[in-house]
Amino acid sequence: MEPQWNLNFYRQSAIFMFVASSYTWLLPVTSPQRIPIDPQAAPEYAHSIRLDGDIILGGLFPVHSRGDRGTPCGELKKEKGIHRLEAMMFAIDLINKDPELLPNITLGARILDTCSRDTYALEQSLTFVQALIERDGSDVRCANGDPPIFTKPDKIVGVIGAAASSVSIMVANILRLFKIPQISYASTAPELSDNSRYDFFSRVVPA
């Protein structure tokens, strides 16, 4: 059975990728202020950015390099990490300010740092599928006996990323289970051209 593609996502992503590629070179190489650097930060929000919107796009960028000595993340990657992240944020901002591109719709984002490591990116990417996993709270009670109140996670309609092919492959294996489209901006591995295994994966790598 052929997968049912989300045409709205691809139309929005095409607009986004065009704007991002057109303005990437204009962006200063600076560190985003919304990425927490506190080592005690909650894992769900560590190395992430969240922008409110009617439609939420996921993003995967190698803001940090691969860590060593047991740490998942290393030094900041300015050009291939922060620069690309800022391009996505800048493109979303331009699209939201243009009344003709997506009228009455605001794009939001949940952007995660892959730290250039496939296993770490996989763990982070579970955030993208939380809204599609049903929670059974029937057997859970608070200390005072009241039923729990679960915070509703963002529903991700599609994911932009990742950069490294190894990361894209790892993440694609999860996203395809939930039929979430994924578009990479830099992954070039021939393996990703296998539509039977990566049927929800696409890429727009410049020639």
C-alpha cells in the first residue's frame, strides 16, 4: 500500500527550504540564546528550541560536535550547526510575517541538537513522536488521589534534518513508524535512496 504523503507539509517545507537556502549566507554566526547550557536542565528541554505555532515543524541540527570521555556533546559547531539552525528560525520568521505565503497559519518549531551523534539524536527525536503515543493514566494517581494531568506534547507534522547521514538513517527508522515525513538538507548516503526502507525520507542536498 502506498504511503499517504502529507501534501501540506511538503508545500510548507518547500517554502521553508527555499527561503532558508536563499538567506543562509546572510546570517551571522552567533550562538542562539534559547539553547539551555545549564547541565542540570531537564533532559526534555536540554539542547532544544521551541517556537509556538499552529503547525509545528521538527528540526535536527548538529549545534555541538560529538563529545568524548562519556559526554554526548562537545564543542559548538558554528557554520554547520548554529548557522543552519539560525537559517531555519529566520525562514520561519519570514514566512510568518508574509501574509500571502500561509495566510492565517503560523509556523512553529521544535528544534533539537543532535550533537553529531546518531544514538543521541535518536534519543532526542523521541520528542517528535510523543504526541502520537497514547498514555494510559488509569492506574496512575497523584499523592492526593487525584488523576494525573499530562502535558500535551507538540504534534510534529514533519522534520527538517538531519545533517549527517548516520543520524538521518537512525532517525528515519523511527519517524517512518509514525508516518512522519523527513527532509534532510545535507545527508548524501546512497542507502537513503532505498524507498522501500526510507519511504518517508527525502532530501534537498545542493549539487
